Amino acid sequence: MPIKVLSPDVVAKIAAGEAVERPASVVKELIENSLDAGATEISVEARGGGVAMIRISDNGAGIPAAEATLAFRRHATNKISGLKDLENIRSLGFRGEALASIAAVAQVEMLTQTGQEEAGVYLLMKDNVLAERTSRVRTPGTTVTVRNLFSSVPARLKFLKSAATESGHIANVVNHYALAFPEVKFSLFVEGRLALQTPGNGNLRDCLAAVYGLEVAQAMLEAPIHRGDEKNTDVTVIGLISPPAVTRANQGYLSFFVNRRWVRSRTLTFAVEDAYKGLLMTGKHPLAVLNIVLPFPEVDVNVHPTKMEVRFRSEQAVFAAVQKVVKQTLIRQSPVPEIEVRMHDLAGQAETRQILWEDLSRDAPARPPAPPLTPVGQKPAAPLPAVPILRVLGQLSSAYIIAEGPEGLYLIDQHAAHERVLYEDLKLQRECQDVTVQGMLEPLSLELTGKQALVLKEKSPVLAGFGFNLEPFGETSYLVRGVPAVLKDRNIAGALMGVIDALAEGQAEAVWEEIIAVSLACHAAVKAGQTLGGEEMRELVRLLEKSKSPRTCPHGRPTMLHLSSGKLEKEFGRR
């Protein structure tokens, strides 16, 4: 094929693919335009997962009628004027690509008016071509309506998820910008129903209550304003973080803003997670809403078309500032500050002990499975997994069961072992369609975020198959009337939240049951630090011996470590 210059239409659609990945990308770009225009009220509407319709309305400065058509030209912007401005970007948008990219893959209507004009202007763009222009009156601000997204590039529609999933992504975008700008009143309507409304009073905690619920907002710890130190005086960190008792199953609740720009950053994520090291269980993650303020030249935002990634001139300084402020907040506002230090020391000792045990067990010879004990008159059963009959000796650190077997000493992780037992029991109940349900004497009220409510609505049938009896009680509220029996005497709200968050990861429908079973087993299992009686430990070990895969928990972690008798004799000089 000979080299040729692509047509403007093809070029526009290629460029649109970089900036507009899915409906949530449209919402993000238009919200940023509204915020750059000084809006204090922003309303977002979405139908059909944002494919059928997206409407963003604001009370910002508006666009002068003479410039409205020009706004749809590629690289037309009033936010920068030259190359030097790229080193000092203060606005959220700056490339002048948003409207042009959206109009290239959808039908766009815009109604805008400034406070200085008696009438505004209405524009209708079809295939990035002006189809209609009339004068209309509205209060100062701008309304952009996007219809039939990706209708001109149907191949893109095949890569979108369900309407509920795409609506969840839209809710996630609105949630984050509401947290970044608590002084702005945000409203989100999904399929005509109000999914989110923030007060817009400038109080981050009040905004957090609207997004994550009142209970979470009240529990969050306020990070003291950190303005750097003698080595790093240009980094300011402010925001809210969760106490160690409030966790989630994934990192989706870590919200970072750089100069109030929502970003995804491995550096910032690792800085926060590192500060919590030794305070959280494996697989649990904190919540955080942090704004990192830097001199504009110290951060490069012109990295990716979506503007979700940034580069720091001094990445180490930013990491140190964030890690320090989170750690100091946890120490100062923890009921027993010295626990953090002790846990850190114990974690190091535990790591050393685990390495020792693994090194010793690695040298132990492989043991063939013991022959099964078969009652007289019955055919021999299939060989069980290689776990011998164990005799419980005691408990170590309220986390590990010490047991003796014919091949030496076994150290059993009580949480991992119980996870394995519960997981297999849940799977068996589900396969036999004989799920044990625990009814609630009083229904439990559950407050969800907009995204969580959409996930729950889509996945409620499979949750019902595990014993959850959930009843809608408003747009984002549910009444819990029944739960799987394994959650008896457990934190039902926390367990259900964990299940919903795990399902929100966007995995294929084929693995939903697996995700639920793993999450339920984790939340229902006994925890590290929980003292068990002798009979409780013996019963847990007996159930583990009967498991199909007793060596690992559902997450793949080992349930036990083995120190052979031969190795013990060798270490004590007996041979």
C-alpha cells in the first residue's frame, strides 16, 4: 500500500480514540471544562451507561457566542497560548481536544451564555460538522449534551462493558472530582435517578459523607497540613485517611489529587500503603483522599492524552512527604501510638521466623500420602491430600496453631486454614443449591456509594444464590434481611461491602461466584489475634484435614509450615 496522508475525518477519529476511551472519559473532560470555567454547581446526567446520552450542565463563565463554534476546532483553547505555558499549567484542561474529540464520535449539542451577553448560542454538531446554530437564552453557564456515543465507530462499542458497569465508571469520575472540589456542588443522575449530590460547602468530610457514607466520613483521620521540611519545602499534603480499622478489599479507595487534578500514581499509592505497613491484614487496603500541592513547574501533566498520569521533578521528595504525613497521622491519632512501632518490630521478627521455617521445610523430604483408613465392608476411598492426622499442642501469638504429626511439627495459620474450610463449604452449598441462610431479626440498613449501588443492582441475582436477601431502600440504600450463615456474629456490613468491592473489579461473569465465595470466606474466617480454645483449634484442624486442598487458602497463601522430625534432630545435634 502506498504512503498517503489520511483524511481529516480519519485523523479526527484516531485522535478521539486517545482522549475518549469510554463514556466516563467524556464526563471527565466536560467536568474539567466546567471547573476551569469557575463553575460552583455541576450537574451530570447519564443514560444507557453514557452511550445513549450524557449531559453536563454548569453555572460557569460560559463561552462568548463569537467563540462557540471555534471551541469545536481541534487544539482551540483559551487556557494556554504558547510553548512556555506548558511548563506552568494551572488549569485542568489545556490541549483544546475535548470538544473536537467528542464531536468526532458522537452527536453534540451545546448551549452556552456568558454573563455579559443578553442571549447565548445553541450549537448542534453532527460528525464534527456544524448542523445548526441559533440564539437562545439561559442563565450564565454551559450545557453540553452528548448523544449516541461511538455511533460512527461501532467497533468501539464492542469493547464497552454493560450499561451498569459504564455507569459505575461515570460515578467514579464524578465522585473523585467532587472530592477534589468540595466547594462545588455536584449532582449525578443515572437513568433519571439521583445517585449523588454533594453539599458544595467546602467541607471535605461532608463531601466524603455524600460519596462514601456518614460512617466512613466520621471515622476518617484528618491529615495535618504538611508543608515539607528543610529538604523538601515545596510539597504540601492535606486530606483525610482511614484508621487501620477501616479498610477495603482493593486500592480503588485511594484518591490522589495533584494541584487538585485527579491522577493515578504508583508512587503515591506505594507511599500510602508503605505508611500502613504492619497495621493491615494481607489483602486489605486503606482509604485516602489526599491533595498534593506543588509549584506548577515541579509537575509535568502533559504526559498522557487522558491527563491521568503526571511526572514529578523530584519523585522521591513527593513520596517522602506523602509517606511521612500518613504515618504521622496514624501515630498521633491512634489510641495507642507505640503499637505502630511494636507491630513494625514484630513484623520484622515474623518475617525472619517465616524465612527460617520455609528454609527448614524446603530441605525436608517429600512424604507420600498416608493410606486412608477404611471402615470394614466399604471400598477404599480415593487417597486424601497429604495432610496427616495432627495433634494440637497450643496457639502461638493468637494467630498460629501448633500441632504435632507423624512427620514432625506443623504451624498452621488459623485465618488461612479457616478460609480454606469455609470456602469449600460455601462452594459445596452453592453446587448443591442448599445454602444455609441466617435471617435478620431486624433488617440492617446499608448505605452505598453510587458505584457500589450499580454493582449491587447488576450482581444481586448471584448474591441471592449465596444467601443474601437484599431489598432496595432508596437510590443507594439497601435493607439486608438475610445473609449466608457463615456471617453469623460477623461484621455483616463490612463483609458485604468487601464482596461488592471485589465484584467491582470488572471480572468476567464466569468468575463472579468464585469472587463471592473467596470474599465471604475471608470475612467469615477467624482472624489473626483471636484467641481460640482447645476444642476450637482441634475442630478447625479436623476440618482442614478433610479439605480438598488443605495446603493453601483460596488466595493461594500457605495454610501451614512444616518442620520435619529429622530436621529437628539435626538442629539439636542428635544425629
